Amino acid sequence: MAENFLIKQEMYLEAGIHIGTKIKTIDMNGFIYRMRNDGLYVLDLRKIDERIRQAGKMLAQYAPEEILVVASRTYSGNAAAVFSQQTGIKVYQGRFIPGMLTNIHRGDFIEPKLILICDPKGERQAVTEAGKMGIPTIGLCDTDNVTMFIDFVVPCNNKGRRSLALLFYLFSREYMMGKGKIASYDEFTTPLSQFEAEKPEDGAEAPAQVGGAESVEAAAASQEEAPAEPVVSESTEAPVEKKASRKKEKSDEAPEE
């Protein structure tokens, strides 16, 4: 029921977290509620909420230094920067450098125990390397994503500024709860607006970067947010569990609509 959501349903709707693209992959079919008249696919809010909750618990099983967030897009990078300030978890922004997870001779080689991928399509190199190394991976996946090498899917609009801000707001809150840093949600006082800001607030620490990255490289222009629907019915279908895949495929491009 809606009252069991992590936040009010209206906040999900306003952020457009459930608004997908006009492309639907087989991998994401089980998370899609319906298609709108304009051709956009709508993700199931119940499954979104359940997956955010479960992902938060997964993250809380690891120390901050054991987790890596890969955020190539501007909107994900900005929200992840605030997440880093709140939790101490490392964030790699910009283009992922090949070999960072697989080449032990690189000076920027790292060995995280868990990786959070913000865009499996744009961050395919990180996803592939994590799969080769057997590193568990949480992926923020839109309707157009292929989930090969993603161990745990969080269905969501992974392109919109407000959607990504809300996701990292909830991840921050869930992580701090799981680590015992706060005893209740009321103790989490960082406003959602801070996660939506174009840059971290003045005076705040810069996000932790790894691999010697000196600047944030913007990827392809972020997709504009679609207007939220006034009401989205909730599906009673059980969440779809994504099994980890360690088999290489020749292509992971999303099928044409």
C-alpha cells in the first residue's frame, strides 16, 4: 500500500522517478506497469520503492571505503556528490577509464566490494569490468537498459535531475539508518533540494574521486524530465528478481522499438 512507501507517493510522482523512455527491453519488461498514450513506458512505483529499500540494505552491509559509485552524467554526478558528502562513499564522475577494475598494474587500480552504476548504457565499461572481476553490482536501470552483469536492478528514471536527486536522497537516508548513524528518518535533516542543486553547496567537501580524476566529464546531454502523471496505479505483481549473469554477449544494445 502507498502508506508503506519510503516517502509519500506524491514525491515519487513529482520527481518523475517512474517515467521511462519509449524503448522497452526484455530485461526491464517485468518492472514496467504500462505504456502511456505518448509512447513512454511507465515503471511500477511499488517495485521502484521495494528495490530502493533493498538496495539501501545492500549498501549498508559495506563500509564506505568498500563501495564505489560510478556516475558519468551531470545529473547523477551532482546528486552522487551530495551522497558522498553524507556517507563517505567514493564517487567516480565522468568517463570510466578502462582497466581501473581489471589491470592491477595501473596506478588508479581499485578493488571495491560493491559498485553502484547510475547508467548501465553510458557506464558499460565499468559494468563489464565489474562482471569480469565478480564484483556485485547495483544498477539504476531505465526501461531502455540491458541488465547484463547487473546483479540487482533498481528500476527508475536514471536520466532526470529530480529523479536522480530523490534516489540519492533515499540511498543516503537508508545507508545512514542501516549503519546506525541515525535512529529515525526524522534525524536525517539534509534537504532534498541539496541533492537537486547543480553543484554541492559552497563550503561542502568535494565528492571523493578515484583513479586520479581531476575534473568531471559530462557524458551525453541528460534526457529532459517528462511531466509526472497525476495518478499511477500500483501493481500487485511480485518484484522481479534479477539473477546475476556472468556470460558475455556479443552485444548489449537495447532493441529497437
